[in-house]
Amino acid sequence: MQWSDRKLVWNPAEWGGVERVHIPSDQIWIPDILLYNNADGEPHITIDSLALVDHRGTVLWQPPSIYKSLCPINIEYFPYDSQECHLKFGGWSNDGQTLALEQIPVNIHDKPEVRVDHTGAEFLYLEQGLGLSFYHESAEWDLLRATSSRYAQIYPGCCGQQFYIDIRYNIVIRRKAIFFTVMLTIPCMLIANSTPFVFVIPPNEHKMTFSISVFVAFTLFYLVLIELIPPTSLVLPLIGKYLLFTLMMITVSILISVVNVNIYRRQAFASEMSPWQRWLFVKTLPRILKLKPLVEPESVVSSVTTLRESLTRSRIESSSGRKSSLPAFPAPRLRLLSLVEMDEAMKRKSRTDNLDLFRKISGCIQIIAANFHNRQMENKITDEWRLMSLVIDRVCLLLYIVMNLIGNVLFIYNSPTLYDDRPSLGKTVPFSPLSGGAVNVIHSD
């Protein structure tokens, strides 16, 4: 900071040509400028250092000091966020007529411009409001903007109509997201993208094992991430929304897997599909999803019934004196044909006895065929439940891929710093803070 003190004016010719001297700051008057939004309880500069005084009464004092200020952090877009912090410096006991603060341009060609804020108050704005000759780049943040604004403010609650001048520095910083992208975002996306494989594994114990393994891995990863995410109850961070969305998707996939395994292991004696379930999961969706449909079993009972009718007709024809012939059986009845051949070998028995024997055999075959038919129907019902399980897996796989893709796109789209290509401010040309050249630069017009 720099000010003029008329008590420190001298004639260099009377003092051996001395134009500048260094004086301890505790031996001269120092304006009571402090940081209004201070956070550490020590708004004043407590370090005693030398001040540079020239013969015209100009005092240049740049003490080394560390300020801790309050800065509201908005982590809505964490870790792809930028923050805006304000530093308000002003006099505490001297009003604007006694202590008139002014901005010192970093470049001599910069001039403050008059602007109006959202409340209608006028202020002097300087784009490059801070000198960065001693600026050290941060490993976590990029400095995007450092402006200064000069306000003349009235405090009617304590000071009447007297105005006080303050200088407000506006600092905009952007978080460097490489660390969080590599250690946070990419692993989370990999775990989320591995979840669809749950719907590819057949509905057995391995399906549940894989589902629980993904859930446990993500839960452990989530507990580690809590230490990295700034705690707040005002807003939910962007990465927190994505993690919560992924956790919900994994939980839903586990619930669907449990239900699907139950459906896959259903048997015919337990329950049978309702008509709408058969129409939706057996006839409609498999055709849409390009799945292989079920093959209808052949009717065995009808074939045995035809056999009994043929044997009855043969017996009637034999009793009427007409020549009877054994029915010709199709290919699935080769076993019956072999029995007929055995009967033909027994030429000593009458044809009527043979027909009675065949009738008894056909009755036994009918019982066997009925059991076989029941077994086929049970297998058909079981296959229908299994096809329903496969259809549910395929539908959930497609839905999960679409939902996961939408979540990833929204996460990337709502990350503002991913599209922020503004260059960061770097260190300017350094100079010695208490050199004579510094004063000359400040006084140059």
C-alpha cells in the first residue's frame, strides 16, 4: 500500500542528496486498513517491517502477511467446479474524507472504469487488480481472474451519512480436475459399466455372486470417496449425484436378479403362467428381442387314441368274418410294430386273442403316453418360465445400458469446467517490493 504523509517531506539538498529512506513501520503513521471478511480473528497486520519513504512524503509499505478470509464454497459441480472469493479491505476508524483509498494499477496504462453493480451502486473497476509478481501456482487450483473494485459505502446504522471507501478484490479460481478424474470419476464409471454383465450371466448362483461382488466393491469405493468430497448439507455435489445414481442402479440390478433367479427356478407344479404373461413374455417379446421361441411338443395321447380305435375296428371286422389287417403305424410307433411282428410269429393263437392282447398293450401304452405327455407339459411350463427369465434379463440389460448412458452424458454435460478453456493467470515480472524503482513506477503518469 502507498500513501502520502506531509510530515515526512524533506529537501534532499539539505540532507546530502538523500531522496529515499527506510523507516520501521512502528515509528510512522500507518492507516488502519483491515480485512472486513477476516476469518482468523486478526484482521490487522501485526508484522513490523520497513517502509520506504521518499522526500516528497510518499510512503510505500508492503509488509509480508497471510490473510485468512471467509469464502463461500459452492460444491454443486464438484470436482469440476470453479469458486469465486472476495476480499474486502477498508478503513475501520477513518471515513472516506480522511482515508481515501484508491486502486493502484499493475500496469501504468490501465485506468479504472466506472461500472454499476446489480444493486445500482457505482464503483471503479480494474481488470487486473492484483500484482502477481509473488504469485505461486497451486497444485489444486488455477487462478482465472483477479479484479478489484472501489466502493464508497454508507453505514447508516452506525455512522450516519458518512461514507467509507473500501477496495474489494474478486478472485476466481478453477479446480484442477485431473486427480479427481483419475482417482474418482473413471473408477466409478468402470464399476457402473461392469454392472450390465449381471444380466448376461445365466440365472444361477453365479449371477447373485457377481451382483453382490459389484455392490460390495462400489460400497467400499463409496466409503473412500466420502473422505475426498467436501462435506456440506447445502447442495449435493455433482459427483455425489452420480455416485448415488450408480448405487441405486446397482441395488435395482440386485433386486431384479433375485426375482429373476426365482422365476428361472420355478417348476410346473408350483404355478403356471397367466394368459397375459404367456402372451407378453413367450410370444411377443422374444420375437422383438430376436430370441429363439419355444418348440411346441408333439401330441402323443392323440396317437395312442387313434391306435385304440384302429384295434377296435379290427376286432369288429374279425367277428363279422371279414379279413382284418393290423393298422399301419407311423414312424413314432416302431415299438408297436415290433410287437405286431411278435404276434405274427405266434401263428397258433387266434386273431381274436391277438386283438385282446393288443388292446391291453395299447391301454398300457396309453398310460405311459399320458405320463409322457404330462412330463412334456411340465417341461413346457418350466421352459416358459425360463424363457421369461431370459426375456427379463435381456430387457433389463438394454434398459440399464440406456440409463447408464444417459447418466454419463448428463454427468459430463453438467460439468462446467470440462468446457472452460480460459487460460489461467501466471506469474508476472517480479520486482523488489521496497526498491526505488517501485516508487518511481507508481508515480509515473
